[in-house]
Amino acid sequence: MRTDYQTITVEARGAVHWLTLNRPDQLNSINTEMATELSDYFGGLYHDRSCRIVVMRGAGRAFCAGLDIKSRGKTAAPFGGGFGFQGLLADVYVKMHRCPQPIIALVQGAACGGGFAFALAADIRIAGESARMNAAFIKLGLSSCDMGVSYFLPRVVSRSIASELMLTGRFIHAQRALATGLVSEVVPDDQLEAAGQRFVDEMLATSPMGLRLTKEGLNLATDAPSLEAAIAIENRNQTLCARTEDFAEGLRAFLEKRPPVYQDK
């Protein structure tokens, strides 16, 4: 794992990576360097078996205020799949969705535009009481269909609420985000890490393969064209898990009324 990132930090706590967007003086807004570093980080996770969970957060008083408009155009344009910066950043959300590790987003303060998309691309979102999120793109003369928001948001909340937020660019604050299912929990800002740790502890109590294949299966089932297609994925994943030593250990531990000790075998 790289340790020389300039705009993000990654702290490994055992099998958990605590990823921090680290431009607090700019409210963790996204510039080319951050997009490049996040692309490198999430791209490297796909084959990283040592990391089981990622906790994503922002340094300072904001999660991520979106695009750093002041720095736009000041650096050499990346290729980004032929779409320059647009393609470079968009690919980060694809890599977040594709990586086998569940991602927990701890959101405090502003999560706007691309920052809102970071939260949406996570698997679980926990909001601090100060959290406020919006699809800011439309406020700048752009479409709100950007950075995966048009894919993620209607799958997280209802089509009506997604339309409301995307067509107006209005903010949704922590308590309404909880009421609409956009976030799983709202806690005081200074308790975000502890709240995230509770989810981490429960996930670490599962088998490594079971956790990875649950994220994969849930993602595939969300887009499955039929019940039969979703069940086909479930059958495949369950057969793979059932052949592992960890499944045998899980059964023994259940019968012996003790916590299982999984070895990822």
C-alpha cells in the first residue's frame, strides 16, 4: 500500500483501511491530484486480500465539498479514458463500486457534487449531525446526472426524492437523510468514528469470503433483470462459500456456542 499520497491518507488498522480525504483547508474539494490518488488507491484494492473493509471520511469540518473550482484548469489535463478530468474522476466511482471491500462513509459537514457521489458510492453511510448533501452540479449550469449520481441515488432513495434532489440541487440534511434511507444512522459529529467502528466490528466477525461475495452479490442483484438471475448469482456465491474451511469453522463455532475464528481459507 502506498504511503506517499499528498491529498489523502490511508491508515491500516489490521484488516481495515481508514481512508481520509486530506485537504481540510479546501473542505477536501477534489482536484486532479486527489482524483489521481483515489483512482490509484481504489484500483489497487481489487486484488488486496489484506484489506477487508474501507472507512472513508474527510479531515476537518467537511466530508468533501465537491470539485475544487479554483484549481480547475491549472494542471495538465489527464487522459481519463478520453474524457480528461471528467473520465478520470468518474472512474473512481466505478472502482469504489467494483472493489470487493465494503465501504463505510462517515459524512460530516458538506458532501456536495462529487463529494455527494463519494458518499453514494459507499455501501453504508453514517451522517454526523452537521451533514448536508446535494447534487451541486445543476447549480453550476451542468446536469445533475454526473459521477454516478443518476445510478446510485434512485437505488438508495425513491425515484421521487432522487428527482427532487437532482432537479433542484437543494440540500438534504442529516435527519431527512435518515428518514429517506439515504443514511443508516445519525450521530453527533464527534461520535462518527465510534459509530463506524461498530459496523467494522460486526463485519470483521463475518468470514472474509462471505463478506466479499455479499457485496458482490448485492451489487449484481440490484441490477439483475429477473429473480432467476439474482438467484443464479446467490447459488454461485453460496456454493463457493460452502466449499471453504471457514464455512466448516462457522458451523463448528455455532454448535459449540463460541465466536468463529476465520482464516480466509
